[in-house]
Amino acid sequence: MAITFPPIILASKSPRRQELLTLMGLNFKVVLKDVDESYPDGLSPAEIAVYISEQKAKAFKADDEIVITADTIVALNGEILGKPADRAHAQEMLAKLSGRKHEVYTGVTLAKGNKIYSFYDRTEVYCKSVTSEEIDFYIDHYQPYDKAGSYGVQDWWGLVVVQRIEGSYTNVMGLPTEKLYQELKNFLG
């Protein structure tokens, strides 16, 4: 028998996160609030993802609903690769990822009433080497400007460039669903 959860607010405009919650069979509505996504210096990639996720959750006051917020960080040898500012920035990031391993961290926060709980997941992603022409093709056809690290694992980059991952595939998409499901049960338990 499936678990029945209280109403859920997903505070994310990410179509991938919305699709993942739908595939999980969860009923939710999307509510967005503008939140400052800057973070203090000196935080690790995991701490940054959780910090920003918690800032997003604190923008809400929900007593009867569970608020789910998330933030995904791509890190290459400690360097944070956020969403690209423009085409040149996307080219630069994808060139850095070419032929290398990087990590994807997603911080997730659950909030209901005065209760708030955060966790994160980490996945290692290995990319094959790509040419500048392949990078340009990817940017031209997939417009990765709304994605951390300038790529989506569910599109051409993931199908052609990503050689393997160690950890959660859905974490790289932006929401570690297997961990989220368990944490939701614990949060309500």
C-alpha cells in the first residue's frame, strides 16, 4: 500500500523536479518565491546546496502542507559550476567537464509548520572528452542556460557524453527521489 502524504508544495520552477515528483505519484502544487541564492564563503559544495535549499524553505509558512525545496550544485575539484550566465560561460564550463569526473550535490529541505529538515545527496559523474564543435552543437540544440554545470543528464549530454555515474541518477537531474521518498516518510513519522 502506498504512503499517503499531506498536500505538498514544490518550491521549484524546474520542469525536471516537477516531472520527478509526478513520476513518484505525489500530488503537489508549484509555488515560487524569489530568494537570494548567495551563500557565505567557506562552505563545501554539499553545505552550499543545503544552505540555499534552506533559504528557499524559510521563505514559506506552511502549516498544513509540506514544502519541498531543493538546490543542485555541480562541483569540479572544489570549483562550483552554477548556471551559465551566457553562451561563452556555458562553453567554458562544458570544456572544463570534458574528459573529467565531477560531483553533483543536491540539497533538499522539507518544511511543515515549525519543523524543518534538510539532507543532501552526492553523485559522481564521469564525462568523456568532447570537441569544441560538440560543445557548440549541444549549446545550440539544448540551450542549457537553466542548468547547473550547463548540462542535463537526461538529454544529449547525458546520453552521449556521460560515460558513467556513481550514485543517484535522479540526483543529477536535480532531486534524489529514492532518498526523498524515505526522508518524507521519516519526516512525517
